[in-house]
Amino acid sequence: MTDATSQESSERSSASRKATPPTDHRLLWIAVMALFALIAGTLAGLLAFAGDAKLPAAVLTAGTAFAGTVLLLLTVAHYLDRE
């Protein structure tokens, strides 16, 4: 192989690597966090209701658990994303 041929081939391979956009999975991770928080909030509300709490108190418990889980997961994600 000549130098010109190897240079052209390396330029093509680097150009093909640059053409691929970087994958960003933030939206997927936020959806996973929200789903996990929804499950945690639902379980907390059901446990509160099963523990003889009235319905409004169980709903407040579920909402608090959901919000707390979302805040915790977003904080952890922000901390892990730092470079």
C-alpha cells in the first residue's frame, strides 16, 4: 500500500466515525427513573392504605414517596454524570 492510499483509507474511516451522532440516553434514563419512582410511590401508598390510613393520607404518602424518589435518583444521576 502506498502512503496516499493508506491516508485516503484512514480519512474515510475517520469520516465515517464522525458521521455517526453520539447517542444520548438521558431521556430513556429519565423515563426509567420516573417508572421506578411511580412503583415506589404506588407501593408506599398501598402500604399506607393497608396500615389503616385513610385514602387522602395514603395518596399524600404515595406522592411524597414519588417526589422523594425522583429527587434522589436525579441527584444520583447528576453526580454520576460529572466528569
